[in-house]
Amino acid sequence: MSNPKHILVVEDNDVGRDAVANILEARGYEVSAVPDAASMRALIDTETSIDAVVLDASHLGESGTSLARYAKGHRLPVVMMSGTKSAMVFAEQHGLQLLLRPFQPEQLDAALHQAMGSGLYGRGFA
């Protein structure tokens, strides 16, 4: 049996972060959840087992687009959660999965599968 995929959830809203983490854990993922950009960067820099990042596109102390670039620079697939036009444009231009809010648990799972399955940024496909 394989190890569960490790997903890093980056969301500044406690309720939203817990909700996303609970959805992922119920679907069998290992989850680390952080509230801001600094915590995300620190975890990515020290934790080599992260398989993908689910990222709120705003309100993290740094732009979601900057954080998405950072994660991609570490060869991690990224799913951005947002409803803003700028996030949609950025995600499309940079080959990211965008999950429009509000979303259903199945949509989150599908976006993660698509992001990790592409092989474009995942560490396992280097």
C-alpha cells in the first residue's frame, strides 16, 4: 500500500483552512495547514514530502501569484482557490489548477488529481 499524498493547505481564514484540511483528510490525504506566506515558505523549504499545494489566492501577507510561483519553483503542483478574475488569468497563464469558490469536495479532489497527474511540476516527475 502506498503512502498518502501530502498536501500543504495555505489559507488565512481559520474556518476555511480547517474545512479544506478536513475535506482532504477525509479523502485519505496527509495534510499540513498553514495560515500565511511565511509559514508556507518555511514548510516548503524544510519538508521534502509535500506533493502539492492548495493555496488561497489572497490575504496571506503576500500575493497568491507570488506564492504559486514559489511553490512551482520547488516543482510542486499548485491548486489556487479563488473567485477573482486576476487569479483566473494568472492560473491559466501559468498552467495552474484554479478552483473557483464556492466549490464542492469532489471539485477539490479532482483539481488536485489533475494538478498532480500532469507531471509538470511534481517532484516525483523530475
